[in-house]
Amino acid sequence: VATSLDFFCTINLDQEEVFRTQVVEKSLSPYFGEEFYFEIPRTFQSLSFYIYDKSVLQKDLRIGKVSIKKEDLCNYTGKENWFMLQPVDSNSEVQGKVHLELKLNELITDNGSVCQQLVVHIKECHGLPLINGQNCDPYATVSLVGPSRNDQKKTKVKKKTSNPQFNETFYFEVTRSSIMWIRKYLISYNCIVTCRYLLQPRENGNKSSKTDDLGSLRLNICYTEDCVLPSEYYTPLRNLLLKSSDVQPISASAAYILSEVCRDKYDAVLPLVRLLLHHHKLVPFVAAVAELDLKDTQEANTIFRGNSLATRCVDEMMKIVGKHYLKVTLKPVIDEICESPKPCEIDPIKLKEGDNVEINMENLRYYVDKVFREIVRSSISCPTLMCDVFYSLRHLAAKRFPNDPHVQYSAVSSFVFLRFFAVAVVSPHTFHLRPHHPDAQTSRTLTLISKAIQTLGSWGSLSKSKLSSFKETFMCEFFKTFQEEKFTESVKKVPFKEMYKRAQGRTRIGKKNFKKRWFCLTSREFTYHKQQEPIFTIPIKNILAVEKLDESSFNKKNMFQVLHGEKPLYIQANNCVEASEWIEALCRVTRCNQKRLSFYHPSAFLNGSWLCCKATAESTEGCARCTADVLADTQIEIDGDRETERIYSLFTINRSKLQKLEEACGSIAVYQGPRKEPDDYSNFTIEDSVATFHTLQQIIDILEKLSESHEKYQKKRSSSAKYGSE
């Protein structure tokens, strides 16, 4: 390579691309510096990395690749290695398996002589490569090659599949010179061969290219395989983890101890959050660790800004349950920014010749306003679980800082704006909002938008004096164009929503019947607010039905009614979409209520009668059948046993740290003196040494029993293993 190029790297399972790095421009030694974590849901043969030269007008050129066989991954795990790039040609891309059956028959001809016949039954192929991401149109040829003949037969073509089912049989007359070899081969396999073979490159394929001029790639690979036992083996460990939120103090729980002994908290957070989520135990655990986190928070404006166990659990929860929410909220505007980009650079140092900073600032302001508006108006679509977590965080924050009226909002906005939406804006490919990294200019625009969203989400707890201390003076100038009060009030609405409610018990006529209120929905209650505290609360369990209300009732559009134990609550949404979203959300959280109504009145009870059916008794059963229940939240596919096995592996890897923590607890409990060897123990959180010691003993005992079960399983597996053609 003679000149600098624009490089990117793809990560492939066999030949299927699963991730792609950003493009590093104009470099012969590109540094990507990106991490990718993914679970492999299927069998595979190799993990491959392709280096591409990015081309604007033509097809991207593959420079070379690194391919590591599955069985060799364990040799490289956990450490950095340099790999020489190999050439990419048709031979190097062969993959898949073929299922064959071979048989040798003896036939008697019409003249009484004996001839030999080879029967080849080609059954199927599996795992053939994708061509440009699409299934191929495969067929198979079967050749019998000899010194004086070359017989070849061909199967039918199978359209658009990587796993073709051929199920065709071919017959070959075998020459005398071939009989000895074929018989020897078949006898060793009991006369009939039925095997699956890995496909290999053709022997007369392309000559390999030189590899010393393609460069090398540095990788740090961590590959683990989990052997998941039957569910009953994990019951003790699973139960110990699930009761973590009930342990006092929370730092003495098994879940918290897991995060303490893991070198990287993220290793612990991923399986822990998924397990607790699967068993509906995540909200109380997050509340417990958040309360512990708040004890060390001295200033309200730094609330939930660090990378503690609490914040990482919420981050991971939002990634798991907020995927669809993020997509419906941000994808349209992100697509607009990426597909029809406007120049938005406002840094004088980075401006290009001919750029107009005033126009760029207007473009950036347009994008920021649009993204912020979509976030604020999306609160009704926020998943119930996220609302439940935010509800807990709000109350914990208000309790910790009772004299700060803004803290209950900043506690939520620190996650919604800073750790969820702003992160997704700057890295849309990571959250599947875009297929790949955006180009450099668009990436810069998204970075500026993300910075703005973070700052706007912080207003209320972020003073103007702190704005002036920002490193980028051009960003300070940009924020002067925003009205702080307007955006502060908007932040307070998340996850609230402004609508109008009708005062209960009033007459039909009069504007005072409808008043502006802020509504909030959690899995426990539906509330409306005039200011901070709720002025009316309906427990979710008391809601009997949620239905539309006829416009004729109050001559108003976009109305719906919440039927509960008292008079119906009549609400007017801002538009028909919001009304439908509220009805759907309320139906979703109440669909399991035992006392749900089958019939309702589609109009209001006014002036002594129901407007719909003219019945004069307010207690009269409804005249219209309630609409069908809305489907509950889509269940997240989580294998609880798989996550528990991962946690077992983490505990096992960090067994020495468990023992050191146990020693520290024993020392404190017995002597109540200074800890010995502070370098080993000083980073551990030990609030109650006796309770922590008790949990550690349970963990270690469970690990020993699970280790025995794994050893027995591995021995059984080894003794029953059969080696085949693969």
C-alpha cells in the first residue's frame, strides 16, 4: 500500500458480518480502539476480522483478513496478540458441511459377470456462506476421478438457502483399480459410510498471495463457553441471588458481593441484571444499591453521575428494555440527520473555508430542538419497568436532599438524557438506530447534538456560572440562545405528561371544568399533579377499565376515561395519538386486574342520565362492551439458567477474592481492629462483617457443590463422546 487509505474493520462469524468499526481516515496504521461484546446464539466454525479500504464511489475493497478457528480461540483469550493479515480469495472463504452416504454394491450383469457399483447419496449441506448477506443458490457435483475417466453428476439447484436439502442418489460403475481402495475405506466404516464432512477448498484453487505485505492486526479476544446444567442444579445460587434486595445491608448480599470481586463491574452487571429482570426482582435491588450510592453523594448536582453498581444496573436495564422505546423516539430524526445532513460545525478552529458559523448554529439549533422535543413528548411511550425504576430514584433523591426542589427531576434526567438518549445520539449504530458508523462530518454533528442534550437535561441542577466554565467557549455561546426556564420545565415533565382533566362532580358547561395537570403512570399507580406532589392517586389495582369517551359528551376531541372505584376520571389528551398511547399504556398495566369491567358507558353521566343509553341510574351497567385487552409488554427472551451459570463462572474465576473478603470479614468480626493487609481488602465495601461473612460462606458452599456437578457432567460427556468425520 503506497498511500494513506480510509480503513474500517468488520467482525464476522464465519462469513456473516456482526459488527463494523468506524472508518479511520488517511492512515496506514489505523487505531480503532473499539470494544464489542456479543453472545453467539449458534454454532460457528471461525471468528474472522476483515480489513477494508473504504471507497465512496466503488465497492469497498477487502485488504486482508484474520480468521481464527473456534477450537483455537482459547489459545488467545484474555491477552493481546498480533495477527498477520491473510489474503482474501475464493478458497479462503469456503465454509459449511456436507452430509453423505457411500455404499459399494456388487451387481450381476445379464451375461453373468460381476461388476462393482459405488452408490453416493448426497443428503444435505449446512452452513453455506452468505453472498453479500444473502442466501446462495447451491447445487452439488459428485465426481469419480480415475486415470482414464472422469464421471461427474450434478444435483438440482436449491434456491435461496444456506442449508439445502438435496436427497439425491448417484450410481457409478467402479473400475478394478479403484475397488481395492474403496473396499478398504468402506470396511473401516462397517461397509456403509454415513458422515458429515467439513467443506474444503479445491486443491487446484488460487495460489496463495504473499502475506508479508498486507500488514497485521492487533486484537484482544475474550472467548468463553458456558456449560449450562439442568435448572435444578442452579436453585441454591439462584435463590441466594434473588433475595439480595432483602438482605440488610445490601452490601452483604450475594449480588453486591459479585460486583465487588469482579475486576470489571460490567462483567457482573450484565448477567445479574438479566437474571433479576427475568425474575422481576430488578426494581427493589436497584433501589437498594441506589440508596447506598446516595450515602456517598455530597452534592445534589452530582447525583448518579458516576459508574457505580446502581448506575451501571440502570444503564444495562435501559439497554435491554428500552430498545423499542429508543427506536420509535429517535430513529426518524437520526435518519434525517444522517441521510440529509446539514453543516453544524460551530467550533471556529474546525470551520472549513466558506462555512458560515451563523447558518451552522441555526442548523444545530434546529436539530437539537427536534431531538429534545422528541424526547420530551415520548414520555408516554417509556416502558413500565423504566418508569418504576425512575419512580424509586425520584423518591430516594428527594429523601436524601429534602431542601433541593430540583433533585427529584435531576435524578431521573441524569439517566434519561445523559446516560440513555445522549449516548444513543452519539453512537446510533451501537443501539441499532443506524446500520453502521456515520461518516466523520455526521459523527461530529451527532457529537454536538449529544453534548447539547446532556446540558439541557442537566438544567435545573446546572447553574449558568457552571455553563461559563465549560472548556468549549463556542458551546457557551450556543447555549445563550436557549431559554433556560423553558427547557428546565420540559425536563421536569419526563416521565410526566401534560393533559387536561375534568373536575369531578361539576356541571357540563363551563371552562373551569377542565384544568391542566401533569400525569404520571407507573406499574403501581396513576397520578396527576399540579406542581411536585400528586394531588390525586389511583392505585393500578383499582382501575376497572380504560376507554375512549365520545366527543359529544363535552364537545371535545381526544378524550378518554379511567374507570375506578369512584366517579370516572375524564381526561383530554393533546392529540389523538397521545390519547391512543395513554389508553394502550393504561390497559397494559391493568390487564391482569381481577375486577376489570366487561361493559362500560361510552358517554358521560350528565344532568341525571347517561348520554349514550339515557339510563337514569348512575350505577347502571355499561351499554357497550369493553374493547379487547391490549397485549402485555413483550417478554424479553432471557435464559435464567444461562445467566446463573455465567454468575457461577464469575464467582469461580474470582474465588481467591472471595476468600480474601471472607478473611477480612473474619478479622473484623473477631478483633474489631484494623484490617490486616489493607492492599487486599481496602477496596471492599464491608458494612456488616457478620452478615457479609455469612453470605460468603453460602456462596463458597454453593460453588463447591456446583463444581462437583460440572466435573461429573464433563466426565460423563467425555466417556460418551464419539469422534466423527468433522
